[in-house]
Amino acid sequence: MSDFLGPLILVTFCSVVSYWEHSRYGTAVTPFGVMVWPYATIVIMINFGGQFFGFFPVSLKSIMFVVLCLFAFLGGEKLAEVMSGARREEINKVSQPDNIGSLLEYYRPLFITFAVVSIVAGLIHFRQTVNEYGWAGIASTEFRSDYGTGFLSHIQNLSRPAFFFLFADYLLNRKKQVLLLLILIFLMVVARQVKYHAIVLLLGGVYLSYLYGLIRFTFKKLLFYSLIIYFVFNLAYVIGFSTLGLSHAYSTKVQGFLFNHFFTYLFGGPIAFSQIMDSAAFPVYSWQEILVVPLNLAKKIQGDPYLIDIIIRNWVNVSNITKYSHSANVYSFYGMVWFYVGYLGTIAYTVLVGMISYLVFWSARRKNAGIAAQLMLVLIMSFLTLSFFGFYFNMVNFWEVTFFILVIPPVYVLIRRLAHFSLTLHRDESLGNEEGHSKVFLS
């Protein structure tokens, strides 16, 4: 009975909150909505269907803890409202930005530059890595590791905000050169064979387009997007299998394995968290993994060679099926934070994430919103959407892309303004000199 009670409680809670948010903001596509509905949908799939195919059910205990964390997430929203000093009616006024056309026109040169630089870096990096491991080595762990690290890999992260922006730009203006850049960026990212990188690209582009009113979410479209996600998941593995030939990669045996593995990937986080909640070995109380990026950066600056490792090596079985490997070392957003900081730490951290998410949400949806706030919102919402699987806010990718979004566009605006001021000053001086020459001539 508890296997079905948990999902019913979760869906009831989510429905009430989403109805309230829709009446307040005019949309259910909020930080809460994109975080909770993928998780709720997957829990329903597991407990009402997946367990009859061998997958373990998600326990009532873990679901109730997630509901408690979601209350904390909404508490962060309320805390943000209080801290910002904004009146409720001001927050409720947020709507679709009305400067989309001018915004795209103004920033297009910057993000095309981002795209070109990241593509060139990606091509150079890919060639270097292939030269080292050969085409047959593309499927190896060493290839993925080397292609995902190093200076050129950091430059490639410029492709994330570029893809978000150009995706919306293409939907509005349909420029073929922009589509070409999108395709090249996607291929460069998929070559890393890391699923969440490619999925976040697409989610960010879709969310920005939704913010701009360029697309609408319907059940049919959500089903279509789900099929695209499976295609991306499949493609990330097919690249490696293709080293033995396309016929092998698309053979019944390989595709059957990938289809099965997809559901292990999809169900793994919630089930694994449910499995470890009653284990005496957890939580481990090591908060450093939560703030690993700034801490490792400090270690690098100090010359400390012992960096913090965030790879979890505690694998948990998520199914009793023995034909394929069914285990996971990720525990969803809530479970992975709990893994490191326990119950109270998870609640406190979730409040913080909720507060930041809604501050950005309100800023990005104002009529005069800037591109930095909009891109930051879709980046956060993309990672929140994948929170059913794992915890991504301690990844270098998130921190670097955040830096690019918050720093480079304002610098771009400053440079353009200085250039405009310089041209205006030069023109005024030229006009002044011409008037002086005219006076001398007339005298």
C-alpha cells in the first residue's frame, strides 16, 4: 500500500502548489515546477509500472523526505521575497519580457562569437584527442576524460550560453547560419558522450524560447521532447559502439541493451536514494563536496595537489533483474545532498537553492530583463529539471557557465557603450573642427 500512497501524496502536493503558482505567475513552468514534476512522473512510473518489471519501488519514507525538501524550497522563495523587500503585487507583475527583438539583435554578435570560439576549440581538442587514442579509442573512458578536461574544454563551455541564445534566435529569425552553428555545437558536446551536457543544451534552448513566448508546452510537445531526450541518450552511447561499425551500434542486441539502460538511468536516482536511506553507512557528513569547485580552485592556487573528488563509488542495485547491470551511484538532487550533509543540511541547502532560483526567476521575467538574468534562469531550470537524477550544482560546468553569463555580457555592454561614446566624441570633434574652418574661411 505504501508503494502507491507515496506517489499519490507527492502528486497531490505538487498539483496544489503548481495550481497556486499558475494563478500567481500565469505559468506552472517555475523553478518548483521544473524541479518536481520530472521527479513525480518518474516515481509514478517506477511504483505503478517499473516494479512489475523488476525495479525496486521508491519508499514512502524517501518520498516524504523529498516533500519536506520541496516545502523548504518554497520556504526559500518566501525568504527571497522578504529579503528583496519587494511587494507581492510587484512580484506578481512579472511577465514575458517585451524587449526580445532588440535584445536578440543587440547581443547576437557576442553569442555568435561565443559559438565560433567554442566550436574551433572543440574541433582542435577533438582532433588532438583522436590523434592520441585513435578512432577506435573514442569509446574509452580515457578519451571521454581527456576530451572533457583541459584548457580547451573550459573554452568549449562558452557553447552553453551561446546555444541557449542562438536556439531562441533561430526560432524567431530562422537564419540558416545560426542553425549551422547550433548543429556544430551540439555535435561537439555530444562527442563527449556525457548525457547531461547534451540534454542541458536542449533544455536551456527550450526554456529560453518558452520565456520569449516562441514555443508553448502541450502534452504532445512534452512527449516529443521526451523522445528527443531518448535520442540524445542513445546517440551518446552509439558514438562509442560505432567504432565497431554502425551495423553493430544499431544491432538488436545493442539497442536492446541501450533501451534497458535508459530506464536504469531514468529510475536510478530515486530508487538508489530510497535504498540507502536506511543504511547505517550514510550520510557521510562531508560538506566539502557540496562546495567542491571554489574549494578546489583555492587548492589549485595554493599548489595543493590533493583535490576533492566528487565521484561517488557507492553503487546500489536498483533492480533484481540479472540479465543487465542495474545499479546506480547517483541518488537524485535530494539524495546526493543528503548523502553528504544529512537531513538538516539538505533542508538548509534546499532553502538556499530555492531562494536563489526565485530571485533569478523574478528578475528574468520582468519586461526590461537583461540577458544575463534570462540565461541564468534557464541554466538553473535546466539543472533543476535533471534533479531527479543527480546533483549538478557542484559541477565545474555549472560554475564556469555561470561566470560566463554573469561577467561577459556586462563587459560586452560596457565595450559597446565606450565605443559608441568614442565615436560620438570623435564626430563632435570633427564637426567642431569643420565649423572652425568655416569661420576662418568666412572671415
